[in-house]
Amino acid sequence: MKLNQCIIEHAILARSLKRHLMIPHRGFNTGLLLAAKSKEPIDKNRLDSVASGSNAVYIEKLFSKWDKDPNSVNPSWDAYFSNKKSPKSSKPKKHRKQMRTDNPMAATPSGTAPAPAIQAPNADWKYIDDHLVVQAIIRAYQTRGHLAADLDPLGIVGPSGISSGSGESKKIKATKAVLRQHFFYTFNDLNAVFKLPHTTLIGGEEQFLPLQEILDRLERVYCGTIGVEYMMITSLYKSHWIREHFEKPNSINFQPEEKKLILERLSRTTGFENFLAKKFISEKRFGIEGCDITIPVMKEIVDESSRLGVESIHIGMAHRGRLNVLANVCRKPIPDILSQFHGIRASDSGSGDVKYHLGLFTDRHNRQSNRRIRITVVANPSHLEFVNPIVLGKARAEMFERGDSRGDKVLPIILHGDASFCGQGIVFESIHFSELPAYTTFGTIHIVVNNQIGFTTDPRFSRSSRYCTDVARVLNVPIFHVNADDPEACCHCARVAAKWRAKFHQDVVIDIVGYRRNGHNEADEPMFTQPLMYQRIRKTKPCVLKYAEKLVKEGTIKMEEYTAMNAKYEKICNDAYEESKKHTEFKYSDWLDSPWPGYFQGRDRLKVCPTGVNSKVLDHIGKIYSSPPPEERKFVVHKGIMRILGLRKQMLESKVADWSLGEAFAIGSLLKDNIHVRVSGQDVERGTFSHRHHVLHHQTKDKVKYNALQHLYPDQASYHICNSSLSECGVLGFDLGYSMANPNTLVIWEAQFGDFANTAQPIIDTFLASGETKWVRQSGLVLNLPHSMEGMGPEHSSGRMERFLQLSDDDPDVYPDTCDCDFVARQIMSTNWIITNVTTPANYFHALRRQVAFGFRKPLINFSPKSVLRHPLARSPFRDFNECSSFQRIIPETGEAAKNPECVKKLVFCTGKVYYDLVKERDDHEQNDTVALVRIEQVCPFPYDLITNEIALYKDAELLWAQEEHKNQGAWSYVQARFDTTILNQKSET
């Protein structure tokens, strides 16, 4: 019923508006629709086009009236008809009749008799046409009114993007952009009363309004300092909801106390920036002056969301305005912020980061809602928008931990720059998660701090679209463009955005159009590249002063109150400055955005729990993993899957595991231990190489699936395995954020091929490789990168191991103290990540379980195999999974060569799949007793102690390194220096 109603409404609307699509601008109501009062000459070609369609009926009547008495119409129409009059046009009715007679379509199919003409019912067609035009004008304002809105506080870019001409001509052009065909439509009486359609709420309780009042109200709503872009939304209900919050009379109505609060917040925002500028003249701080209202907007969102039930907020942003957000939104103690300007040292380990990249976690009381609220600002490097997926993943993980299935308790807010929002592809990758079941955050509030410039680049050179926010139109959600110098309009948009997200659980965008009072940073000279813009900026009053004067004028406050407000906050800042001088050191951990409370307390970080499991656990997991869904489910399984399940049963009986079964043992045993596991990436449910098949699909019913690992134990942890969108950077960032929320979670991101990590490089370089060093932030994320040179081309076959090894931060020239009983854990804890290239299912099993068994968290970069997934030699007996087993950093030679090491002539070290190629080559050449093959399973950190033992065992053998990659690729450049250090240390000891 609702669908039919929707279709009918759309059909009626389309029929009535087929030729009416646009509108006018304030101050030109009489000129827009009454051509005679326009100061511009009538465009005759435009009138010719207007004279077609439904307008023709009205113009024909006007012509008939003029034909009887030329003085009865406006002089402009007199001039027009005088030029157009001809013998043919003087008898329009006969002409139309002749056209109908000559039309072959009017005849019946047999051609024997013409179809009878349809007689129009008796009605006042002029009155009906006028109502249809009014309805079309309302629709035009709703659709394109934002093009005529007054959004630029500098007045450089006028309505509809026009940047040249006088103010008068700008408005006329803007009006034309909105009205289009209706700009020249003629109404005889602007006081005529019209019934308002149900598609507008500008009347409030009134159903009838004069045309002049209709136009005035439409312009106030759609062409003021807010440009509401929402008509692309396909839901009629949601569109109506937007109109309720913008079209209804007095929809923007702040009480005096609310206005004072806005002014106070704005005063603190500006005061903080002014204080920093005064005290630290030469320091970069990337202030938010020119878009000062951003802070009150964020606080309004926090307040309103808290009232609506949100308990935790995750904020992602670039460097601009970050210090102000920390001080005035998160309430980070100002002395702690100011101490960062003094250059004091940290008392804990790490390299740290510049102050405007740091994160924060706080739990505080919100005064406006009288509730507790947790706020997290996620640390971000200089890659402006790449924090976006991190924030989304972190928020989604917290939703899971809270059991918040609709996002009612957790809210992500992301601040963007105008140039980066439309310029960086990660923005689209991130917002595209909005409706994906495994990645949605049930609505993110996006705030664009629109400076109308990107460093030194004007918008006309940095984007092709009208707005920087046009990338968000893909979501069919509202976009609010608002003038940054209208604080009440900005805060109203913030309030509506919070309500929208709470009600519809969808994204929403607030585009705060302002300017950047200084250069890109405070030491930059913007007049080099934008002289005219910055001349205008120098003459523009700060927003806070404009708003204060407005409130004084309307009697809400006195100027003395505003002065006292400024003085009070300046004293707070001065006291904080004096306090900051007493700080002699600080801790990076005080700026941590993921503190994991309670996880490290009382924990021996050097203790590694066993990773093996009981054989009964393996049998139980294997039995369920190799069985089809229970019969009561009546699940139709693909025949090929039944064959795969049969092979799994055979392995179970033989007590041997392949790669798929070894992985299932790891995941299943972790779930039994109440460790939540998430596997994410392209085609991971089946596996790129069709080896996994964790998710089975019903062969006769759509959307019916079965995952055996979700049904192992009644009290097991949750297991999520989800195919991702065709994105690497966004999805890897999301999963990294997910892994940061809870240390008792194993998150695996698997690339379709190893080289696909190329497009995720910013996340790998700036967050994964260096996140702990810069921000003391740990993560146990696992990257599975299928890798081996198997004829897929030089790029598609390689996971670029050399890049990851180059990013490793262990010292190749220092031989560690291997006598330490905690050497293994201490070595791993001191490096930035673990890099493995394992060759057996059992070692992969232990590598995954070890990620959770550590007393700390480190990323694991695992170069997983391709052909080895099914290689007959790549099998592990069940005894390699039991309680007595553990991860093997190297797998030594176990064949003939190991029995007589003194007879070995060549000791070959290798890593990964090439081992099986070397085994075949050695067998073919019958060198089993003279060539020893040693697999390095953990490449980084380098297993110095075990390598030393192998070299000592085969002391007379020639040392060789073998790899399938080229010499300048693979592990060689990494291991060469470390082999040298090992050999030199051995010689020095002997």
C-alpha cells in the first residue's frame, strides 16, 4: 500500500511539474514572476521557449486579450506580440485545429474515421495553471534553493557559485538559476492567494497564503544562510522530516539562554586561538580562525546526541583546529596542551608526534544533558582523511562490545577539510561503508570545515563539482551548507544532524562555509597566492564579534557581559600557561586514544601463554567443520562443497591437517577461549583460492547461509567473516580501527593478492608500522598477504615483502642478548611488528594463537601461500597442534642431512613457498645428505639465536640464501646484514 501511494504521489508530481523545475530570490519576487518589473530587457528567445508546453495556454489567452486591446496587457508583452503577429498567428485556434486534423495519429487504425476530440471539462484553467506553477516554484526552491543561498561570509562567491558582478546582478543570476523557466512567468497579482500543496510546510497551520508571502517564506528557508540539499533523497518520509525542521515557521528559534551559550562557546573558541597566537607567535598550531563556529557546532552535536542516548563518541579529524577541539570539546586540561609548546621531554618510550596529531580519550560529565559521555579523538598523521576508516572501525568495534546493534550508544564524528573531502579517494571508500552490513556504523556525522581553499589552491582548480560535498550525494542523505558567520544557523544544522542520525541511523553532512584567517599555517604568507581573498579577510570582523553585536542589538546581552566573558576565559588561559611552565615532563600514554583500561595491570608482558590445544578440542572442531549443516536446517549444499567436506573428514581420520583445517583449528579454539574473531577482506568467506569455504550458501534459497565455526560451542565468542567492498585502503583502515577497541579480539585482514596491499600503503606506513612508536598505541591486527612468484606477473605475484621489512625498526648491526630467558618475547616487544612467511598449517595455527597469547599486542604481517594451500607436502600432523607444541621461528632440517651434519656441504636458508621447490630440486639431484634446508618462518624480528645454532651445527658447510624473488626484492636485503652480524658475533666469540 505504501509503495503504491509513493508511486502515485511521484506520478502526480512528475505530471504536474514536467515542465516546471525552478525559482526566485529575495528582493526580486515581483521581478521574478512579473516580467514588466524586471530591470533587465526581456529575452525573446527565452520567451519563445516559454511559449511552449503548458505555458502556451496561458500565453494564448494573453495574446487574445492583447489582440482585442493592446493596452490591456503590459507594454513588454505589447512589444513582444507586435513583433510576433502574422496572418498565421492571428488565428491560433484554427491553426491548432488544423494541426489536429493533419495528425495521422488522430485517425483510427483502419483510417476510416478520425478519433473524436476529447472535450475539456468546464474549469478555470488559468486558476489551475497558476496553482501548478506555484507548486513547481515551491519544488524548485526545495530542489535548487541552495544554489541561491548566501553561504560565503566573505561575499566573494555569491549565490549559484557566481564570483563576478555587482551584488544586484549576482542575485538576479542566482534567481534565474533557481527559477529557470519561471523567471519570466507572468502573474497579474502577487497578492493572489494559493492553496499550499502537501509537499511543503512553509504555511505551518495555514493552508492558504498570498503568492508574495509564499515567495518570501521560501526565500527565508532556502536562500538564506542555510542551503539545504536533500531532494535527492528517495524517501518521501525522510524528505518530509527535513521540511519539518527547516520549512515550518520559526523552526530556528533559540531561547536567550541558548544564544548566550553559543556566544560563550564561540568566545572560548576564538579566545583560545588568540591566546596561542599571542603566547607562541612563531609556533605552528593550525588554528581554526574563520571557521570558529566549528567548535560550538561540535559541542551542540555532543549535547544533543547525549540527550538522545549516545554514551560514546569517536572523533576523527586532521590537524586544523585539533588543539581547540582537545581544549574546548574534550576538555583536555589546558596546561597539558600548553606544555607541548615548551619542548619538554617524555618520561615513557616512543618517538612521539607533533601536538596537532595527538589523540585523546576522556570520560566526563556533560552539563547540558546531565549524563556521562566518553569522547575519543583518534590520533592522525598528516594524511588528512586517512583517519576516517580508523574511526569507523573503532566505533563499530565498540558497538559490538556494547551489544549496540543499531548504533544508539556509539557515534562517530569526522571533521573534513573542503579540499581533502573532494580530493582524497579514501573519503569515498569510507563513506561507502555506510550501508554495508559488516562495516556500517549506523550513521556518521560529517563536518566539513570549508575554508574555500586547499593550502594555496582555489576550489576551481581542485574540484569539478559545484560543492566539495558532492561526493556524499551517493548516500542519499541530507547535506546542510551553512554560512559560518551565522552561529544560530550553524547550531541549528548541528542539532538537526544529531536528530537525523539518531532517528534514521544514516550519515549526514554539515558543510560550514567559512574562510581561513591565516595561511595554511601561522607562519605561511597567503597573500602570495590569494591576495584579493586575504584583503577581504583582513577587513572582515571575527564571527564572535558580529554575533555579540547582534545579541546586544536585539537586547539578549549587554556588551559588558561579552567583555566579561572574554576576560574570564583569558584569565583561565593565563593561569593554565603559568601552570604549564611547571611541567618538566609528560607521558605519551596521557594522549592515548585506546587506553584498554585493566588490560596491562598486573600482567607479565614477557610471559607467552601456550598456543597448543588439547587433541579433543581439535577433534570436536574438525568434526563440525567437516560436516554439512544439521538435517533439521534442510540446507541444500553444493555438490562440490560436499566433496570438500568429505576430504576434510578424511584428513580428520588421518590426523593430518591442510591449510584450511589448520586455520579452522586456530579460529575455533580462540572462539572456545572467548576471543572474538573477525576476518575481513575481498572474497574471504570462500577464500580467493577457494580453499576456505567458511560460509556455505543454500543452493535453492537466496540469502540463506551457514557458517560451521559459528556453531562450535553454546558459549563461544562471536565469529565474523565478511566479504568487503573492493577497497584495500578503506577496509584495512577499518579493520585496524576495529582491532584497537579491544585487545581480546583477533582481527584478520586478508588481501585478495599480496600486491593489493599497494593501495593500502598510507594505512600501513603511517598507522600500522609507526602507530605504537608515535602514539603508544598497540594493535594485534593480522595482515594475510598471498605471496609467491607463480606466473601471475611480477607485481600480481608479490606481496612486496621487502617494503615491510624495510619499515621494520630493529637494528641490523646489534647482536641481541640471546641468553635472556625472555629473549623471544622481549625481542618481539621491542620491534614494531612481526613478519612471517610460514610454510606449514601448524605454524600458521600457532602464529594466529600467539597473537592473543602475548602479554602485549603487535601487528602480524603474514605472507600466506597460494599453491602451498593444497601442496601435498604442506600438511601438519595433529601432534604439531597439541599442548606440547608452539610456534617455530625457524624449522630446521629434519632429514638425512640432519643426521650427519659434518657431511653437509651446503646450508641453505630460505623462507616461504620456495622451500618446497628446493626440496624437489634436492631430491631430483639426490643431495639429501649433503644439502641442509632451513626455513626461516619468522623473518622479523630476526631469530639470531636459532640461526647461530644452525650455523654452528653445520660448521663446515657453505652458507647460502635462496629466494624466488629478484635480488632487490624479497627478504635478501633485510637478512643479509643480519646474517653478517650473526657471523661476526660467532667469530668474535670463538
